[in-house]
Amino acid sequence: MAGPSGARSTIFSEVRSSVLAIRLVTGPDRLDTLVLPVRPGGPADGDAPAELVPTPSALPDDVLAEAAALIPAARLTGRPGEAREHLRPTRTPQRLLLLGVGDGDEAGWRTAGAALARAARAEARLVVALPEDAPAAVRGLAEGLLLGSYRFRLTEAGEAPALRDVDLLVADVEAYRPVLEVARTTAEMTRLARDLTNMPSSVKDPEWFAAQVEAAVSGTPDLHLRVREPDELATEGFGGILAVGNGSASGPRLVELDWRPADARTHVVLVGKGITFDTGGISIKPRDAMKLMRKDMAGAAAVVAATLGAAALKLPVRVTTLTPLAENMVSGSAFRPGDIIRHYGGLTSESTNSDAEGRLVLADALAYAVAELRPDLLVDLATLTGANAVALGKRTGALYSDNDELAEQLLTAIAAAGESAWRMPLPADYVEHLGSELADLHSSPSAGAGSVTAALFLREFTGDLRDRWVHVDMSAPSWADGDAAELTKGATGWGVRGLLRWLATLT
């Protein structure tokens, strides 16, 4: 395998999902279905009719005139994702598809691309005319097409989309080739994170996850991998990872993946929670709460995919990813409520709830990063608490940091990438809830807001990187209950797009 860009098809040969081929062209060599973008004709609160977006491509005048006449007849508004098909069986093109793109920003084009992937799933090939100034259009449309067409299947049953090829009509192919490459890599890495998260836990255990990372890294220069197995974790003192993983027949792992380009000036450590299945342990979850616990490693999937993306794009920033992997199971060797756990570096914690396990494995990884890796910036992503969804709903991650500038940079990148996060407080008066009579810290206090106290607990392991640390509780947006814009039902790959956008600003 050539490296990260080829990782998905090689690793997930059992997954029945295909990736669209998207090309930049200055003129179509075949024109069966033509897609023309439509935008609102005036202010959002006005009543001006929608209109075609001007494009530099030399399209037949009669086709453009016909499309313009269809817009009012079809009552198009130009809102992003709106799509109308018009059949022309005896002429070329045989089909016109009018596609709403909104005001032409990247978000509008991304939504339009996802809608197009669904509206034209029965077509084998599309030609899409783009505006003259097209960076936002190329990136947004390509990401939307690739993400909106995502399907995860472990069976041949069910009708697969026919759509395989999309040509983007632009004025200058070379000018937009780098933009398309960024979009393609971003979408492919997001799809990789979705595949990892969607994979059933009958297949996905810590050893399997580590093997997927090893296969993805193979043959890629400047990518370095170390996988610690249970004996090494015990020797080095990773007590939190061992405690959580001890109840499973599948032993825990710590994956350390390092993208180390020669021209890097900034070192970022990304930490992702990797609980490959979470029963809740002895503090067992109710049945319904356990059904989707294969997604409890979505943070690990996101940070691994973002690091592979940084390598594929050759971003000049060093990225070290740590994914503590464990399966939280019920058995005679499972850790008990009330156990005292000694974490990497020596801090101890009292856990009275074995279903608050994610923070225990993250604490080890954070402490190791501070003591041994000494990065410039430290960011962790975790499907940590149900309180995330209670506070912010299903689409938004909860972001915590003591660094205003760093928090704002990440929030800006996340929003630009089409994801959503909201900064939450780290109130000083909640720290008292972390007090324990037996240990340095109580990891699962019953008082205080759940997502906030979890973040405060993690902060205790950041040492002198406390003012350069960000925690994102992304339990809610890691999973979609249905299709919406570029999201498809199931794992969303949340965090990959935002992290890649942010890492690109550190060059």
C-alpha cells in the first residue's frame, strides 16, 4: 500500500462502500447529465426570483436559456441542497439538474454536494458547472459529494448507488488541483474515521484497531508507530488503561502515532479516547444505552485519521497521536467501583463508577504526553459524557480550555470545516468535587455538571501544559440518527475536518 491515501480501501476490504471519482475539466467529453448551480436572486427576506450562477464554461445558449426559464416554473429558491431534475430525452444533455448552492460560501456548496450525491445516486456520471472564482465551490462540493455518498455495509444486500464519476467544469484545472486534493483527503480521512467507528465490536477490539493503524502507516515516510501491549503498559505504569481493560479477554493497547516532518516548527499532541466497546463494566449500562457503544472510540478514530491526513497533505507540523485502547467489560477481573487507580506519573484516582472509564485511560495518555513528549499544544477528543448532549444537543461538541486564543482558533477551524463546537466553562468552584479521602482525585464525583467535572479531572493531568490544552467532549456529534447535509446515518467522523483545518493553520 502506498500510504494514508490508500489506507481505506486496503484496510476495509470487507466494507461495501465506494468512493466517487471527481475530476477537474475545462470541457466535458460526454454530457448526459448537466448540473447547473442556482443561487437566491436577492436578500434572504426579499422576493426576487432565484437565478443561475454565472459560469465561465462554454455551455450551449439554448440549455442556459431553458434552465433560466425552469427556475421560476419550478419555484426554486436557491437554498443550499435544493435540487430539481428536468428531462430532455431527445437532446443533449438528456438531463438537467438545477442545484441550489445558497450564497456560494463553502458551507453552501458542501450541503449542495451532499444533496447532489443523494439526488443523482441513480446516475452513473455527472458534469457540474462551477463559477469562475471557484475555490470554495471546489472544496465544498467535493467534500459534500464524498461525505454525502458514504455508505457502510458489511453485506452485498441492498442497492448500491450507480454514481461513480463527477466532472467539475472549471476555467483553470491546475489552479484548483491543490484545492481538490485537500478536499479529497479531508473527506477520505473522515470516511476512514466513520468506518473505524461503525465497525461492530465483534470485529473491533484494541488489537484490531492497532492493526488498522499499523496497516495505514506502512511505507509512509516520516510516520512512526509504536504500539504498547499489556505487559509494556504494566511495566511503564499506565494504570488507568490497564484498570479499564482488565475485565476483557481482549487486552488493552496504547497506540502512539507520530507524523514527524523535517520542517516542523510546532509539535501538537492529539489524544483520542479509544474504548472499543463499553458495557459500563460492573456499573453496567441499561440495555438501550449499550446498543451503540461501538462508537465509544470515535475520538481515537478522529485523531488517527487527522494524523494520517496531515501526513497525506504533508503539513509542516509535527503531530503525535495517542490512542489509549481498551474494552470495558464485565468479568471477575474487571475493576470495581471504589478501586484506587495509580495513573502514569503517580497520581491516584478513586473511581466509584466503572462507567466513567474514558477519563481514566485519557488521564494516562495526557500525563505521558506532558512528561515524555513535551509538545507545544495538547488536544484531546473523547466521547466522554452523555451530559454533552443534554447541554448542547446532538450536533455540537463541548470545548474546554483555559487558553482563550487557542480555544478561539480551534472553534474557528471547526466552524469553517462545517462542524460545530461550543466553549464551556471550567469553573473553579467545581474543583472541590474532585476531592477524595483515599486518593489524589475522585474521578467520578456525583456532584457538579458531568461534562464539566470530567474536563476538570482531565486538566489535573496536563501539568505545565494546562494553559496550552484543549478538551473536546464530542459524544453527541460523533453519531447521527439520520442523514442531514453531509452527515449520513451512523458515525459522523466528527473532529477530523476541524482538526485538519486547524493543523493547516499552524504551518
